[in-house]
Amino acid sequence: MYTNIVRCRACGFGTPENPGGIKSGQPTDKLIPVLDLGLHPLANNFVKEGEPRAGFAPLQLLFCPQCSLAQLSVVVDPVQIYEKYAYVTSPSATMREHFGSLVRDIKTESKNGSVVEIGSNDGLLLAFLADAGYGNVVGIDPAKNLAEKARKSGVVVINDFFNEGSARSALLASGEVDTVIARHVFCHVADWRGFVKGLEILASKDTVVCIEIPCVTDQLEACSFDQVYHEHLSYMPIKAMKALLNRTLFHLHRVIHYPVHGGAHLVMLRRNDCVMPPHPSVQETLESENVTLERWQAFAYEAKLRIVRLRDRVRSLRDMGKRVCGYGASAKSTVWINACGFTKEDIYGVYDGTMEKQYCTIPGTNIPVIHEGAFYADAADYAICFAWNYFAECKAKQHKWLETGGRWIVPVPEVRVIGLDTAESQA
Ligand code: DWN
């Protein structure tokens, strides 16, 4: 199901060819363990009763003292995770707003030519790009169910992982590529060299490659340990991206920060033979980034405290006879629920609007995913917002419930309780 990792996938630290301990003067030549959450199920392995489950794998993070990349200690077989994928790019207002800003910013760097999107999910961004006037729009995605869904909306999708073969097919389908976009997919990939080779096939001298990755300093700041799961193989500072690009045809061109998903960076790359000078944001980001071993160790310590805090809070509510549910069956909900050891006795269900997740159970548990439409009528006393990155939107949507005395528990960036009649209180 998984393979173990011993070397840094960005700079090569830890390999016999690059024994960083000797070359960099670090006191170790091994990646350093910083967080261990034990065995966890695959975060999006939503299945119905009686269907086979994927099993469990370790969730441990290793830190590279040479380039500051943190990565999981294992790589789970990607076919097992992505062939059928339950996460559908949210059609939420927050996401639409983000896509609007993203397309506006990308347009400042590109012509309205062909676009290839790597990891095109259900095709929502492709549709945005087509509306924004881009020529040929082509998606690449390994999930059969999502590629089919996207094709129904009229866009071209190559149903495959991104590799040299699918890059060639995308080039054939799109003609010369003006823009490549890869949203929240790069840090999901184990073989970065292979990924970059695919980019080399797609990109010409003037192509802009736009890679959206989680902002690791925001993750450290908020202690969003629930974003550590088997899909997220890497936690990447821009410094590590620079180290990776050192031996390639590409360099960092521009970095833009967005609040989406708790904080993200859009990293724009250009080929080394492109005449445009890099944007000052590259140097500014490199200089302001503060990703250290000590920060990761503090993150791990705080994560354990938060798990205990939420578990105690929910168990004491249960003992008082309160009905507690979850809201948003995000991948993050799987991490929280399994880390806390919750069962149906603690959280009677998790509400979600995604068809692919409804009537399944939260991976690793017997907790059902319930249709979001039933939330108000079911009248829980407390709802844990596991889609905390969309909290403002969830709160506005369920305002009536709040008015009848319902209370939110928001677990990130602090475990806090929010009701209409209460001042915000920390658990
Ligand atoms: O990288 C990844 C990120 C970007 O997206 C993935 N590997 C998987 C996914 O992570 P996630 O599942 O934590 O993403 P979300 O978008 O935070 O998930 C939110 C969940 O909440 C979705 O299942 C949709 C649901 N939701 C809902 O039911 N009603 C969300 C909103 C806003 C709502 O109103």
C-alpha cells in the first residue's frame, strides 16, 4: 500500500550521493522526524457499508535540515487514492471568489492562449478559464469519476496522472501552451523530477507555469495539523521549491499569496530562457519565510494539545447529554476524528453537500456522512466546523440554526466555541 521515504524530494538530502551531513555541515545526514500522528486511514476513502476500505498507513512528518521541506515518511500508492476521488472542487462562494482572483492574476502574466490544467478535478476552473476568454482549455486528472463529470460540461480532459505521456497528449490537444495551472496538486506528487519533465514538454519560452501550493508558514502559524494526511506528501517553503528548480529548465518568476484553504501560494515559474525578469515577490517571500525545525517541533507539540482539547470538549458535552455533529466531511475531518478517536457515540454524524461522500462513513470510523440539507431539521446542539476554511460561509448558510441556540465549535486556528448568545470562548 505504501513505500517509505528516506531522502528529501526537493534537494536530495539524505541520499548517499548527497550526504547533507557532510556537505552542509548539519549534525545529521538523515531527515528529522517532527510529527507522528500514528496510523491513519486515507482521508478521502469514503465508502458505503459493505464496500472494501483501503486500510491504514503511518502519518509521520520528516524535516529536511538542508532546504526546510517537510514531507511524509511514506508514499501511499497514488492509484489507490486518486483513481476514484471523493473530493469535488467546492462550488462554494469562497471558491468562486478565489477562482476569480486567480484568473485575474494569471491573466496579467499570460495571453489568452491555450491552458492546460493539471489536476482539473470536476472541471470548475476550466469552465472559469473558458469564460475568461482563454482559447483551448485542456484538463488532466487521474480520477475517472471526475474526468467524466468534467467532460459532461464540455471540456477536454485526459484521464491520467501527469507524466510525460499525458503531457504529450495535452500538447496535442491544446496546441502551443500559453499557461499551465496546477492547483493543490504539486505537493500531492511523489516524483517531482517526473512532474518537471512533463512541464518541460508543455512549456515553451513564454509559457507561464502556475503552481498553487499550501502556504507552509500559514500552516505552522495556525497549527493546522489536520492538513497533514496521505495526499499531502510535502509541506513546501519557497526555499525548497528554489532548491528543486536548481537543476531544471525553470526558475521562480513570481509568488502571490491567497487566503484560500487556510493560506496558499501561487508560485509562477518561467523557463530559464525567458527574457522577463523575476518579480520582486520572489525575493521578498524567500527573505520573509521562517520555516525551521524548532517551528515544526512546536507545531507537533501544539497539535497534540489541540487533539486532547477537542476530545475533552466533545466528551464533556456528550456527558451533559448534548448532541454533537460535524459540518463538512473534509479530508481534515478524517484527520481530526481519527486523531481524537471519535465514534458515533461522540459525533452522531457529519453533514456535507457532496454527493460523492453522502451515505458513506468517515474513513476509519462508523460515523455517517449526512446530507447537508438535513442539518437544520436535525437540530444538533453543537456542530464542529471541519470546513473551517469556509467557516464564514457555513455560518451564514446555517444562520437560522444559530438563532435557535445552536453552537459552532471551530477547531482551527484555535479550538473555540461560537454561539449567537455567547462571546467566543476557547475550549
Ligand atoms: O489539497 C486538497 C484540498 C485543497 O482540498 C485535497 N487533498 C483535498 C481537499 O481537502 P478538504 O477535503 O479538506 O477540502 P475542503 O474544501 O475544505 O472540504 C470542505 C468540505 O465541506 C467538502 O466536502 C464540501 C463541504 N462543504 C459543505 O458540505 N457545505 C463545504 C461548504 C462550504 C458547505 O457549505
